[in-house]
Amino acid sequence: MLIDQAVEECHRWVREHANQGPALLDDIYTKQLEADIRFRGQPISTFLRPVFLSRSQSELVRRASQVLLECAERLIEQYMVDPEVRRTIGLPPDEEEFALLDTGLRRQVVVARPDSFLNGDRLEFLEFNSDSPAGVVWTDLHEEVFLSSPILSHLPWSARLETCDCRRLLIDGLLEAYAEFGLSQRPSAAIVDWSDAGAWPEFEVVQRCFQERGVPAVVADPLHFELCGDTLYADGTAVNLVYRRAIIRELHEKRQEPGVRDFLEAYRRGLVCVVNPFRAKVSGSKACLALLSDARFDRLFNDEQNAVRRAHVPWTRVLRDESVEFEGRSHDIFELAQGAKDRFVIKPTSGYGGRDVMIGRETDPGDWDERLEHAAHHPVEWTMQEYVEIPEEDFPVFAPELRFEKRKVNLNPYLFGGRYAGSFVRLSTNSVINVSVGGGMAPAFVLPG
């Protein structure tokens, strides 16, 4: 089945039932809340149709994202021994100290989400989220919400849509990492983030997934850890497997707090298996894509990995005082950024959640120059990336009458233990697409062949 045909069938049904549209959307939001798909207590904005991928697109995303993950693991290895890799990533001393500690794991990135834009058969990865990827279990839960809705359930081919498998593969990946870590005790898990985290209900879903597999689990704030001898407790429960959702930078900022201090000490001593380990910050840095898009580092990768890097990673460089190659010519990077503002995006190297991203073509020249001035005095804090055209699709909107409006579409694949589990989509009218800055989400179904 063709994507355009599937979209039109959904849109036709919405037009024919336009008077029911707001009620149907309210029903989806009610089911979101029942399934714990909520951010800061509220359901996440969505639309009366999903996004569809062809089988060939799905295979492209699967293959490219898995190879990209191999490249990220390779860079983490090289960070340990290659001064140029370490200089480019530029972790601050406290983060580097923990990145250099032995993790006890063969795979450093057990949970990954490389965010991308998919334009037809052109796939480009903008970021590699490996510090603390969010939205993990919402992906297949949201699919279940949509499959039970009349928007899809009335279509004869809806039963043959290919869906995600995030919950099962997430727990598989975490338990495989624990087995590899080599502790003799049975696993007892803690899902860990700050108590004011907007995605706290997601952690409770993961807790239930652990419990369904016979693994005791708690959801805990890092401030509530306590190390007694060789045992780490989370809210009074002994734990030996930590699914770390707290951002590494934030943990280091609060490292003198008693609970965080105990957690970091347990990590340093190898008393608990932590996923993702702190070493994953190497690939979670935006500077990782600077290495992946630079031909000077071809020597680190095999032929397949180099082909994926060239095809799917846009030109990216850390903003620091040096010359760079761009489109076959050498440039001072700051002169390039000033002279071709509309060609680039500037991001905080260690940022997340879409915060402080500056898109050249949408930014006042004075603000752009001010950011460059700041970057010149703070090397490695900012990363510049070539602008990638953002795909857009029409979605039904009730305001209050039905109309169809363009939304920018960002595809987010998940990988657990090196295995592709499926993707979800974020949608926005803004070029910075993120749920934490007001974006919405939709499931991404693979159409039957």
C-alpha cells in the first residue's frame, strides 16, 4: 500500500466524521492518561491520524540507525585512546572522570534514540540521544491507543500494520546488560530521575514492565539513594540495576547531595549496573556528530559504517577557533557561520530538550552574532550543524471547524541492546520539535507491503 493512499483514507474518514472529531480526539487523550502517556500531568498533543512509513523506509531506518549505533560505540572506544576524539568531544573534567571508569559492559549504549528527518528515501540524523532518551515506553502504548480508535480500526488493512516492540526490548536490553555485568544476586531495579521530572508516569510504566518479568523495581529520585556498606538502597529498597534517566550533567551538578553522592560512589566502586553508563555521554554529546560527519575520521570505521556516515549525517562541527572544510573549501568556522547564517543551526553541545537551539534562517542577525561571540569565548560549548530541510505533512485540526494544516515531522527511532525496536514521530509548527517545548507526537506505523 502507498503512503499517500493510506493518508487519504484516514483523511477521508475524518472528513466524513468531522462532527465527531473533537470527541474522538478527547477519547484519545483520555486513553493516553489511562495508559500513563502524559507529560507534566497532561496528555501529549496529537492528531486524528498517525504517520505511515513504507516497508522500504522502515528498513532504511532500521539498518541506518543500527549502523549509526555501531559508529557511536566505536567513538566511545576511541575516546579512551585517541586525543583528537577526546578533544573534539570536550567533556568537562567531572564528566570525563566518570566516562573513563570501567563500566563492566561490552555495549555502552544500551538505550539509544537517534533523532532524524525522513524525506522520502532521504534519512538524516540530527542528534544521537544516549544520555537519557525519553519517551521510550510511550511509543508502543500510543500505537495501542490509535489501533483501538475508529480512525484506524475501521480500515481493513489496519490489522496488518507493523508496530513497535519497545517495552519488551527495553527490559530485554536492561536485563542482558545486568547479566553481562556479572553480579551474583538476582536483579532488583531502580528507575531513577528527579521527582519533578515531567515524564515520571513513563517511569512507572517501566516499573510495571519489570515487575511483570518477575524483577522487583522502584521509581526513585537520586536524592533518595543511600549506600550502606556494599549495598545501594533506593527509597529503602536494595537495588543493583539502575535504569538511569537523570541527565549526567545534572547528577554531577548535585554530586555533593547525600543521595547523589552515594549513587556516584556505588557507581565508582562497581556495586551496581547502571544503564546507560556514564561513558554513554561521549556519544550523547552533539560533538559526536562532528566526528561522524568529518572525513578525517574515516580511518576509525569500516566500509559500511563510512557509507552510513556519509549518507545520513549532516555536516557538523564544534564551534571553536579553527579552520574547517565545507563543500570542498577551507574556512574559518566563525567567518563561515557569519557569512552563511541561513545554512546552519547552532546547538548547545551538551544540551537536550530542544533548549537554546538557534536556527540561522529564523534568527535575527544580531542574536546570531551574539551567540557566535559567546561561542568564541567558550570553546566546545556550542556545535554548528548544516540546516536540513524539515519534512512537513498535512494533519486534521479542529479550530473549531475541521481543516488540514502543515506540521513539521521528526522521526525518532529507538534501539535497545543494539536492536531496532521501532520509531515514533514528534510534530510541531516550530522548527525545534520537542515535546518539552510544546510539540506533539504520533505513532509511526509501517504499512503492509
